[in-house]
Amino acid sequence: MGDVMTALLLALATENAELREQLASAQDMLVETAIDAGNMHALVEAMRIERDAWQEEAEQLRMRSVRSA
């Protein structure tokens, strides 16, 4: 019975160590994904600001064109 219990504990400890490694790897990937998402969000926000500026400029040009016509 002692040998069986020892083997079982060793198997459980090994599996636990493997699962901990997988969890650490998944957590690292999750952090990297969160960082990438933050960077993408900042980029999209910058693009929206630039788009809005272009739209404003286009509207001003349209208004000038209408006034001079």
C-alpha cells in the first residue's frame, strides 16, 4: 500500500507541476494580449481623432466653397 500511495502522490505532484507551468504560460499570454489590446485601443483612438480633424477641415472647406459660389 505504501508503494501505491507514493506512486500516486508522485503522479499527482508531477501533474500539478505541469498544470502550474501551463497556467503560468497562459497568464503570460493573457498579459501580452492585454498589452496588445491597450496599444490597439490607443492607436484606434488616435486614428479617430485624426479622422475627426480631417472631417472638420473638409467641412470648413465645403463651407468656404458654398460662400464663394
